[in-house]
Amino acid sequence: MRFEALLATAVCGPILVCAGPAVVPEAAGQDEVVAPDPVAALVGRLDLERYKDTMRGLARFGDRRQGTDRNRDAVDWIEEQLLSYGCETARLHYVYDPPPRPTVGRGRGRGAPRDPVIASGEIRNGPGGSRYYGITRPTGVNNDPDAQPDERLRELNRQPAVNGPREQVYCTKTGATRPGEMYILGAHMDGHGWGEALNDNASGTALVMELARILNMPDVETDVSIRFALWNNEETGLNGSRAYVDQRADLQGVEDPPGSGRYPEPMWLAMIQHDMMLWDHGMPRADGTWNPEQRPEADINIEFQSESRFADRAMRLAFFFREANEEFATDYPAAVGPHMTNTDSTPFMDLVPSISLRENERGMHTGAGWNPTWHQPIDVFESFSDDDFRLGLNAAQTTLAAVSMLAGASVTD
């Protein structure tokens, strides 16, 4: 399908309006799309080593577990980086103080099995809500400090989480012609498991930070605004993104002060989440080990939620991102799936078209134990190869290309 047709339907309609022309018209007789020069130029500014360096910076704070000093230090560091890119930052404040969790299952007694139900309502009986009954592995969160062999990292992660006030940072690229409309690019910066939370989710956080760096360069202009949000408290139940929706959804499109041309919360056009970007090595082997290399079929999974209010437009948006991947990603293809779940786009999905990018299908592959690093002590930088890091970089290429077109990005001489 041509970019023009996809652009016209991705998130456009009676409520939402796209940024305007974003592609060079086809020459007569050509079937292929002519790549827009500004988009190619911006995607060309992504760099594998720079992406890896940003992840290394996040890894310095260990697993960045919410409610700890290492989490607060990481939020400060992220804001310093965003400010250095010229991106105007702000913080959202909320309180995390949940009631104690129940100690028994839902009416079945302690430890009784439950049928996994993913967000679409579909029941899947495999591990983690997988549809697979073959080679799978159980998943969980490592809470044993002694499972971390690195003494320095074990001590860094030792401080326990304490309920109370929380902060998360975001920054905004203000649109030049329609500042009152906005795309949200998100990733969660917290983790757990006694590692470095490198894949889950320094990989997504670094991706969003790299896009903030490029799109806030002095020679880059966009028609509409773009917000780069680094959520906190994802691992405890999407609490940071839920707090953002609760506090800011009703502020959309309000000019403050009136007549100023400033919109503290522009109207949301779409929300794009990035969560776990690196590992697509396939299912476990029969003996319980994993393939140490990316599988030949490795791809970027772009998911929407088929039961969401904006499912049709979210689906069109997902396929638009897939087309952007076809045109601009250098190594790995993209696939579209309808079961977006358990990530920070979920609180937005009934308010605005929302999608997530990740390494595997969340409700199927990840839940079936396809990633041995998930919430484990081995989720550290050294566990991943450049093939893994390039998968994340290709996701960055995909989002940067798609959002540049949707937001009407241009590069000045």
C-alpha cells in the first residue's frame, strides 16, 4: 500500500488530522514510493554506538527499581540528557501507595491455576497466556540478590523500594505550525530483577532519548508537537503512565495562558510505546537452553489492541509504521499484531490510537518464556550482541521515519 494512502488513514478522520504532505509525489509510471529526503536524512543520524552508549548510561543505575535512590538518580540523569539535547523538560508527580496484594487466587485458593486472559479477552492456556503447548518456559521476577554474581551490581540494587511520592520526566518538541497537537513517544525507565534492566527497558528508554536528541537538533522542525515520555512504575502496574493520563487527559488543547500560543498539553494524536527491543532468539530448545543468536525470522513486533476504542485507527497506524520499516529500516522487518497488552500504551488506548513496538509478541512469545533475560540478573549489557542492539536500532529507525512523516518534519539548510 502506498505511503500516501496509509498516511491519509493512519490516524486521520473526523477527530484527528495528520500533519500534512509528508512524501514526494510519485513520478509518472512509477509504482514505488519516492523516499522523502528529510526523513532519510533524519534516520541517517541514528547511530548504533550512540544508542549503545545511552543504554550504558542507564545501566550505571542498576535495575532502576521504582521507589529507590537509584531510580531517582536515573530520572535526574535522563532529564540532564534531554536538556542537553535542547528539549524542554517537565516532571509529573504522583504517589505510589497501593493496598497490599491479596494472598490467595481469585476464589480458587492459594496457588490454584488460573486461565490466562489477555487484554482482548481471549483465554490462552499456555504459560503466560501463550497459545503454545510445545517448548515453553515459566516466567517470573528474580527477587533473590544472591542470584546476581556481580558483587558491585548486587550491592547497587540492594536498596528496597519504599512506597511514596514518585516523579517521571518528559520533554517536548514544540510544533512550528500546529503546536496544539502532539504525538507521544514513550518508554518506561524503571526495572527490577537484580540486573541492569538493560533490555527491559533501557533499550526502549534509550530509543526514545535518541529520537529526542535527533528531533530537537537546531536544524529540525516539525509541524506538530512531539512529546518524549519516560514512564516510571511500569513494573508495578503501569502506574506512571496511568498517573499521566489521570492528570493530563482533561488538559488537552487548552491554551495557557489564553492567547499565548502555548499548550502545556497539546491534543493527543497518537501514542507510541517502546518496551523491550533487543532479544528475538526464538523459543527455548527442548533441553531448556536458548539459541545464543538472533533467529533468522527476528523482527520488530508492532502491536495494537483489537478491543480498544480506537482499534481501527490504531491498526492503520501500526501498518503505517510497518511500511516505514520497509522503507527505512536497515536490517530487520516488522510484523503487525492485534494483542497489545501489559505496557504503557494500555492506559491511552481508549483515548487515542495507540501502538507498541517490542522484540516479541507480548501476550504470546514473551509470556511463553522466549526471553531468558526478562526480569532476571542476566539482563545486563554484556548479555547482548550487536545483532541484538541492531534490532533495537531498527525499531528506532522505524519510529523515527514514521513519526517524522506524520509530524511533517523538515530539515533546514
